[in-house]
Amino acid sequence: MLRLTTVIMAALLSFPAVAGEGADITLRHLYAGTSEAGIGELDARADAEARFGKGLLQFT
């Protein structure tokens, strides 16, 4: 039973985390160096991911 649990946990941990659109917007503007445009684009979104991305762009 312990082996089965270990195998299942290893399989679940191997899946990459799924990021949403707010993270994609943040990364795009972070890599391009267009923080101001990214902040403006993330202002229109109200989810937690967009708020985090906005804070990250404001910090950099």
C-alpha cells in the first residue's frame, strides 16, 4: 500500500503547475521590459493571479 501511495504522489508531483492568463500576461511584459503596459493590461482583470502579477511588475 505504501508503494502505491508513493507512486501516486510522485506522479501527481511530476505534473507541471498550470498558470492562467494573468501569469502569461505578466511573463510576456516582464520579459519584454514593458512593465507599464503590463500593469495597464492587468488592471482590467480582477483575479488574484492578475493582482499578483501587477504587484510583481510594480516591484520590478
